[in-house]
Amino acid sequence: MARSLGLGGSERQLALMARHLDRRRFEVRVACFRCQGVRAEELRAEGVPLLDVGLRSLRGASAVTGARRLLRCLREQKIEIVHSFDAPATFFAVPLARAARVPVVLSSQRAHRELSASWERYLLRLTDRIAVAIVVNCEFLKRHLVDDERVPAERIRVCYNGIELDRFSPAGRGKPAEFGCARLVVGTVCALRPEKGLDVLVSAFARLRVAVPDALLVIAGDGPVRNDLLRQAESLGLGQSCRFLPARGEVAELLRGIDIFVLPSRSEALSNALMEAMACGCTVVATRVGGNPELVEHGKTGILVAPGDAAELACALEFLAGDEEARKRLAANGAAFIRSRFSVEIAAQRLAEIYEEFLSR
């Protein structure tokens, strides 16, 4: 279950798992507050049944009717596993699933809890106690839950994200027309939120542009800091060398046109965008936070820099801009690493193992 079925990373992973779990063993249902968005369309096309609980808010009449609808579904269809994929779904589904005596009730933690409001963190700590286990998408989050949230390690399971390698690959790399004739394209694809550190990327690119005047910075995505970033780029005189593109469902072609993909996050778990960029043959630069070091081995599959340090990021960009062979080597190693460990099939098999483990009890 998830709050929605839009473009977010959690929604994408939920849809991928629902589509790729072994249908010979699992009969999958997907529930959400409102079954709308691109992932809902994907799931319907694959024949995955959807349950729209009609929830508009966790408070008010829709929460009551939504709870009744979910409870009725759990009981009538004799659901054996309930797995929430994001915090709002966890608050709602985990207590109801326990009340319905569902045998296996799992929650998820897919981001650092410092990003949650205090009331959300309080509710998550309550659900930590009543879920049989918490599924996280990287070792970093497991350590976070153990060290900061006092969750026993034996109640946490790691299931890395998976990506569709037939969609995300280096095949057909080339710059799309919207990139113009830029010699070097530096880019990122993410939600434009404060924790993504995009102001640092804009500052670092301004320094790079002194050495590489025909470089282009591409920032694709939507979010609350978009206007701040536009003003910053204007104040630095970046003009047409910095382009902002709206969020889009299909990003593989965009990624295949980016030479250096940058993830300058101040806080991160396991980034789908970083994995997809590596799979598409980008040379990647990421900050040394969260799950990024589990994907990027410094000097082998990419470059790691300190968060918030525009000078260090600029140095990394200048090095890569001047050494095409290093870019090719890092990109090839990164793509091979993702293909070997982070396919959607590997992720679905791991999640199935977690489900089987708790069903067997």
C-alpha cells in the first residue's frame, strides 16, 4: 500500500514489485489512498487489481470510510501480507492490518526520518512496535533505525531498489535536441527539494563554466525550491547554459544525453535516479551521504564529494570535464555494477524471500 501512485520513488518501487513478484506464489493487490497517476495506469495494464480506499485526509470522515473499506477487503479476501511502502500508508494500514489479524504486517522506511515532521516520527515509532518487520532499501537506513530509532536489528530487512535494465541502459547514448550543441552536459533528475542540495550544484557549475564555457547544466524535476534555483542561476549569470526541465515519467533518453550526472544531496537513502543514471552510462558524482556510498565506490564507479561543498564539487566536475578517458572508465564500471546487483528481478526475488520468511512462521 502507498499514499498515491504518481512519479515518486516509493510509488515506482511498489509498482515494480507488484508487477514482478512471482505470480505463481503471490496474488498481488495494490491499495492506495487515491488510485490515480502513471503507476496506477501501469498496474492496470498489467492486470494488477487496485483498491482505492478514497482517503483524502488521515482526519475526518474519509478516514473512517477508508478504514472500513480496507478492513473489509483484508477480511473478505483473506489477505496474508500487508506491506506499506511510505509513511502515510504506514500510519493508516499497519494498525488496521493488525486489527484485522493479518498474519504478516510489514512497514517500510525509505528515507531518513530527520525529513519527517515530529508528529510523523512519533507515529512511525508506534508502528515500528506493531509491524512484524521494517523493510529498508539500504544498509544506511538499517543503521539509522538501529542507532537513532532503537529498532532491534533482527526486526529489519534490507531489500535494495531494483530498476528495469531493459529501459535503463547505455545503448543509444546521445544528446537530445533540447540540449543544443553543448560540448559537455552536467545534469540531474530529482525532486527539487531543499535536501537535494541543488543550490550547491548551481554554484559548482558556475565555477566549472569558467573553465568550460560551452558546458550545459540541466536540472529536470519539479518541487518547492524551483524558483529559488531559477533566481540563483540568474544571479550567477548562467543564462541559457542552465536549463530547467519539468518532471517527466520517461527519463532514460534524458539520462543517456547527460555526460556527468550529479546527485548533490544533503540527505539521501538509496536513490533511484542515481541508479538509473549509472545504468544509462552517465559518469556520476554524488555526495558522501546515506546510501550513496553503497552505489558509488569513489574512483571506481564514480566520484564521492562532501555534502554542501561547492568548491569540492566544482573540482570534481573540472577533473572529469578535462579527462574523457576517466569519464568513460567510471561510467562503464558504474553501469556494470548496477547491472550485476540492482535489477528489478533481483529486488523482486529478495522481497519474495522476506515475505516467505515471515509466512513460514
